[in-house]
Amino acid sequence: MTYAITQTCCGDAACVAVCPVNCIHPTPQERAFGSTEMLHIDPATCIGCGACADACPVDAIFPVDRLPAAQKEYAAINAAYFEEAEAPRQDPDGPNFHPWGEPDFPRVLPADFAPLKVAVVGTGPAGMYAAQDLLLHTSAEVTLVDRLPVAGGLVRYGVAPDHPATKKVGDAFARFRTHPRVRMHLGLDVGTDVTTAELAAHHDAVIYAVGASADRRLSVPGEDLPGSVAASAFVAWYNGHPEAAPEGFDLSAERVVVVGNGNVALDVARILLADPDALARTDIAECALAALRGSAVREVVLLARRGPEHAAYTTSELLALTHLPGVELVVDDHDPRTAAAVEAAGPGSKAALLRGVTRRHLDWDEPPAPGRRIVLRFHSRPTEVLGEGRVEAVRVTSDAGERTLRAGMMLRAIGYRGLPVPGLPFDESTGTVPHEGGRVTGHPGTYVVGWIKRGPTGGIGANRTCAAETVSTLLADAVAGTLPTPTRASRAFHRLARGRARRGRGRRRAGAAR
């Protein structure tokens, strides 16, 4: 019985490590690892043992003959990956040896250095993969710090509520938060409640996994009108982020424009038009569910600067839109390059998936037609947000000229950006902390992991190899004796943190609709 990897693949390669026949690719040792949207199981060599399904932290692996109706395409998607000439394939008649297991850390013996005390700032995937490696491969004591009152980071507050399987990776992380060698302090903001110097004084090393929490701006006239909001604020609102204002968003408009066509753009479009009764079975915030029940939104238009062949969304997220009950997916056929790219696309490409999607010219001067729809409009960029007192329309430019799209809200989903950590160097051009293999430049004993290290690229699983590199660098420094000696006991930090965290709670909420 052959297995297939499906939509919620997180790419952390836990399945690769347990596969006895090396039929899951790309592996972390292969060049394509990290650049493909998901991992794939070779149907020609899979022996159906199910070890990968047991190891998968997000329930993304199923027997092909038991795939749900909305995921049957993934049998062909997995097989198509191995039809490419360069795709690795195990010889079914030859010996099967697995080339990869857990991350390869420097050989560390107890006598190499004294037990480490390491602080990890951030409890999202990047921070927890780093903590996991430290706990599993060393005798380190780990202090977890998070500015929010609830642990989880991106897994808790960034994943759409209708993707519960993806959130299950948080269950694997949760067991490390209660590990006997872990102390956790929530509601403690580094830079406000405690300083980077105080953290460093109490620990042998500090790993910053603070992510990229700022949104990118369009820098067009009218961008600050009420009703023009970052998609990240909308995501925080429907996920119940503690800093999101519960009064939320004005959903009285029939049409919403979303600038961007990455997975976040597709997430917010899907949530805006999903059946509230279906969302009620998820962990969506109650205030968001109540607002969506009374929502007037019937059409969401996604603007993309480039064509469908360069779409930023993943194949799996696009396929999910084609199975959204009661919602029509439409491609705005305003530019002949869109149709040409779709027809010329090779099998398995994202553009080719649009061949079965309705294409039509739409009238943006009129209210949306009856029904609910998501419109993909390629080769378009916003040049101005129009309105008296709030958003009423978005002016859009393409090779065909300018058009005005009447809409009552605009969400920008054009990416994230890291913010400076007080006391650490910061590269304004990349929105990251300068580093070498995770070691912060000019700051011995200080390390970074995740988006603040590499920029806002890669999903949950990409943080596993990222964390492995950073922890390997930290351990190499410990062996070399280059870690600075703490000047204060870690126990003193826990007393300090308990007092400071109480002051840090109840801060002003952010992300309210304007």
C-alpha cells in the first residue's frame, strides 16, 4: 500500500529519518531540500510500512487508497516529482540504505565543557527546534522566554484555524516546554522588561528566535486610510492573538482587495469567504467568528504583480481553494499573458493547475455578481488607495492601463520584515541580525535562528535545519571554550523574570482595524 504526502506537509523531514527504504525526497542532504514546496514519496519504492505517517507531526501522510476526496490529487503530485529527470529514485532491485537521520552535531563529550545554561527567546518553531536539539543532544538547562502570555509563536498565531493538522506540530513542541531541564517565562519582553545584557549575564549563551513580526508596506497614496490594513493584523485577529483588538474589522463591504498572492494572501481570502459553521468547528477566535457570521463580503480579489507562472502561493494552498465549498475560483482574463502562461505551463506546475479554472473579464465598477468568489488578477499592482474617510476603491495599474476596483477594504499581504532587537546589531536592508552560521557578529555567546536569522522565507519545517546549524555553531564554540562566562546565576534570572513579567502583562493591544 503506497503512501502520499499531502497539503499540510511541514517539510521538517521527520518522515525522512524513519523511512527504511529512502523513498522520501528531497532529503536534507539533497540540493533541492528547502526549495521544494513539500516532500514527496516515490510510489515505485514505497513499501507501505507507514513509519512516515506515524512520524509526521502534522498528519500530512496517508495511504493513497484512503486519501480524502479533496486530496486525491496528491497521489499524482507525489508521483510526478519522480518523473523529473533529476529527481532521485531508489533502485527497487538494489539495496536500500537510509543516508540521513538526526542533524549532525559536533561530537560532544561530557568532559568537553561544563553543563550549559542557554536562554531561547521565542517559543515558535525556530526557538523550539533549537531547544529540542539542546535537550536531546546535550545536558543543557534551557530557559524559554516569550513576550506573549501564551507559548507557540507562529504555530499558535500564524497558522489559519482551518488548518488544524498544521498546528499539531505544536503538540510535539509542547512536551519540551515541560521538560525537567526547562524553565519558561511568558509575558516577558526582551528589550522592555529585561535587556539583552541581563539575559547574557545569567546564561552561557542566548539564542534569539524572535521572527519577523513587522509587515511590509506598499508606499502608495492612501495606504493609511481606515480599512487599509496589514494582512498580518487580520491573521492575528482571527487567531485570537492577545495583542489583537477583539472589535476587529469592518466586514460590511461586498468586495475586499488583497495585495499579494502568497499563502498568507490565500489564507485571508479563504477565511473571509469560508462557511462560518465550518469555521466554528476550528479554534478560530470567537470575536472573529461572530464578525464573519455577519459579514457582507462576497468577493475577494487577489492582486499579483507577476504572472501565474511566478505565483508565490504553494500548489497545495491553490488546490485548497478549488475545493472550498460554495466559493467559485476565477481568473481575471484582463491580460493575454495570463492565458498564454496557463496554456504553455508544463505538467505539475502551478500555472497548469489553473487550466480548469474559469477565466473571464470582470466589471470592477459594479458590485460583485451573486454568489461568493475568489478572483486571481495577475500582472497588476496597486498605485493608490481611494476613499473619503475610509477605503472605497483601489487604483490598479497593468499593461492594459489603469482600472479602479471598487472595494471597501484592502489587506496587504506582501511579506514580513524583522525588527531590531535592542542591544543587537541589525541589517536594515534585510531585516535580519548579521551572523555567521547563527553566531551573532561581534557578540560572543549570542545566536539567532529562524526568520530573524535568514529572513522571512521557509515554512515551519525549514526551521529544523536552521536550528541544527545554529546549535552546532553554539556547541562548537562551547568545545572551543569561546563562550563568555556568566556573571550571575541562572536562578537569579528566574527571580528577576518573575518580577518583571508581571509588569509586562496587559500591554496595549495592537492590530485594530482602522
